Amino acid sequence: MSSFADSITIDQLNEDPYPIYARLRKEEPVAWLPAINQWLVTRWDDVLTVVSRPESFTTHFPQSLVTRVCGRDNMLGSEGDAHAELRACVDADYSTETVHRFFAADVRTLAEKYADALAEGDRADLKKQYLGPIAVLSEAKVLGLDQVDPEIFLRWSHGLNTGITNFEGDPGKQRLGEETAAEITATLTPTVERLTAQPNQSTLSNLIHAGRPPGRPRGVAEVLPTLRLVMSAIEEPSVAGSYTLWGLFKDPKQFDAVRSDPGLLPQAVHEGLRWHSPVGALMRSAPREVTLAGVTLPEGAQVAAIVASANRDETMFHDPDRFDLYRPLQPHVSLGYARHRCLAIDFVPEIVRISLEVLLERFPGLRPDEERPPRFRGWRYRGPDTLHVRW
């Protein structure tokens, strides 16, 4: 007998996955989707099980699109000691203390620079002209790649993610992902070689040298897979900022409250990330047969833990489809969970908070451009194409 999951298409998921997830949570919380050749896991408790038990659900599997595009032995696609070693190299670079001590002022300087440029007109696409560049250049500062044009970073991110989300097996999308990876190698290999000989305090330098015996740094082939992985996620703060602002736009009372009291911005950013996760799904594979929520998954099963659905689980969040600034503060899983949580789990919200704080300071009359609303698309990665505003 066919199920609801059998009828779901990739186009339907890309157009608006949230009604689909709501029905799956109710009827088929662990469901096989033929359209993407994946098991979808949609309830909060089950999603946390998938992303926190590597012995049952691993990130290290040959069919991984992340591995095919970013390269073998990237940080996300590693487990056990190999993952712990890579993670230890850079965790401190993205800690809350490091962000506040060394990078918050840089993010504000960037925000003020791009706000100055916006002030020359009376309207803008915030995603392209403000949130995007700030996100990219903030990450570039941490990596030690300040010299790379942010437009190149954005193009790389798009190319990598096209390959990473190619569940339909489109040869053109796969080729774009691979060509982007090759371009990153060609462009950044000289920088890796320079930092190998002349280390500094950047994250990229730490990836090369940290935790290694003297005279035995990691080589280009060991470093670039994780660097490509970081590149693929470089737009996350701009997407999170866009969603947070869009949620506030949809409720003028909440927007007025944040404009009157910027101290509410951390709550708004937290809620924006819960409401719309920039990364909608975390991919795993079952190394052996395993039972989840009463469903037996075969050895080698590819599993998509839908964090965007977990964040709207009705058993965890009241009225979950609504952006609610005053929602009681509780965890979400938009930036991952457990050992494979996002490196920038503290950095992303801070980039968004500072960007929006400067924006609201400088443009008190900020409002959405009703003639050019954003279009949201995607399920593995989902975000607006634009965010047109006026003031």
C-alpha cells in the first residue's frame, strides 16, 4: 500500500517543505522518500537520536554528497578520533569568548561600512548589499582569507551547495559542484602553502598546524576538504538574518518592540533560527540495521534528520509555525547538535545580532518593499533569494 511519503516530489519539498513535514510528523515520522532516495526523520526526539548516536547513524559514508563535493575526510564526514583531532584544531577559534574578544568589533565595523553604502539611497536588497557581504567577510576574517573577494566566496558557496543538494543526480549540478571544488583548490593552494611555511593565528593556519608534531603539518589535500565544507556554509548568517528580519516584518508589534529595545535582538535571532533553519537537514547513514521509532532501517540506509521539522515539532514548541519573539527560550537544532554541531554555533547568532543592531540604528524607518517580496526555496538548504527593503 502506498503512503503519503511515496507521493512527495523534490519540487514540492523545494517549494514549501513545512506542511509536508507537519503531516509526516503526524503520520510517518520515519518515512522512506523514493524521490530523494532517503529516509526522512521529522520528530524532535528522533532527530536528536539520529544526530547524536554515531554508532547507529554515521556521517562517514561513501554516498555522502558532502564528501563527493568537498572531498574525503572533511570534518563533517569524519568520525571518532579523526573528527576529534580536526575539531580540536579550530573549536577555540569560534568559541563565545573568542567571538566577543576578537571578532565582534570587526563585525560591527563591517556592518557600519555597508550601512554607510546603503545610506546613499532609500532602498536596497539587504541580502545582497548588506547581510551577505557582512556574513562572508566576517567568516573570511576568522579563516585568515580577508584578501578574497566576497562575491567569489558567495559564488563558491552556491556552486558547492548545488552539488551537495543534488539528490536527483543531475549531471550538470554534480559537475558545478566538482568544478567549484577544483577552483577552490587552485585558488587557495598557494595560501595553504604560504601558511604552512609561515603560520599565523588564523583558523586556516590552525587547520594546518594544530595538534601536529613539529615539522609535520597537514598537507593541502588534508586541509582543503574541511575548508570547502566551511565555504559551503558561509552564507548561513545572511540567511538567518534575513529570516529574523522577515519574521519581525510580519508582526509590526514585535518589530516595534525590537526597535525600541535592541536588547531583545538575541531573542529575535534565536527565534529566527528556530523558525527557519538555514540548513534544513543533516545527512547520516546507518552502518548496520537499526530500529528507530518502531521502523527498521536496513544497513546502509541513508537518513535525513530534518532539523527544520524538529524545530517545529508541536510537542516541543507551542504554535510552532509562528515567529514569536516572546517564546520561552529553549534549544533548537538549527546549528546542529552534539559532536557535529556547527563550528560557528556561537559566531552565527552574533554576526546576525550585530548586523541587525546596526541596521536598526541607522534606518529607523526600515520596512519591507511590498512590491518585491522575497521568494523562499529549498529544503536541504532553504533561504530567500532577495530581501528588498525601503526606509
